[in-house]
Amino acid sequence: MTLEQAQEDIDKWITTVGVRYFNELTNLGILMEEVGELSRLMVRKYGEQSFKESDKNKELSDEMADVLWVLICLANQTGVNLTEALQKNFEKKNSRDAKRHLENKKLS
């Protein structure tokens, strides 16, 4: 699935099954909640936090997909083409950071 297809599919789902988009600020809040859930799982899986019983059956892939879903909703609502945005972001990083990381002694 491409980003373009994901944006189209989510829009179709939202406008049929989901009835309508939540407003942009509500979706921003939901995005922060989903990032928090991803963070909670990451610090338990890779960090020093222990798992609580309620966290044991959660999957990183599902939490990441939740974050992506809401981000795509926000892109749809605000008229952002994520394919174009990501391509421009690669261009920016390739010009701005072409040597930056190679020359970073902390990464050696």
C-alpha cells in the first residue's frame, strides 16, 4: 500500500464507517495519546520499565499503525499529500545532512 492509497482508504473509511473526521485539534490530541501508548510499550520492551499485565498482549506494529492512522487523518484534513511531503523531506535531509552525520564523532 502506498501513502497515497492509505490516505484514500482512510478517507473512505472515515466518511462511511467513521461518519466524519474529528476536528483537527481533537485528532491532534488523539495522536498524542497514540504516541504515548507507543512510548509506553517501547519503554517496557526496550527500556527498563517492567510490563504491567495490561501491556503484555500489545503489539508494537499495532501501536505504530494507530499513530500512522491518526497522522494520515490529520494530513487528509489539512490538505497535506504525504507522498509529496515525504519526498520533499528526503530532499531537505539529503542537502542539509549530506555530511553532518558522517562527520559526527558521537556516531563513530
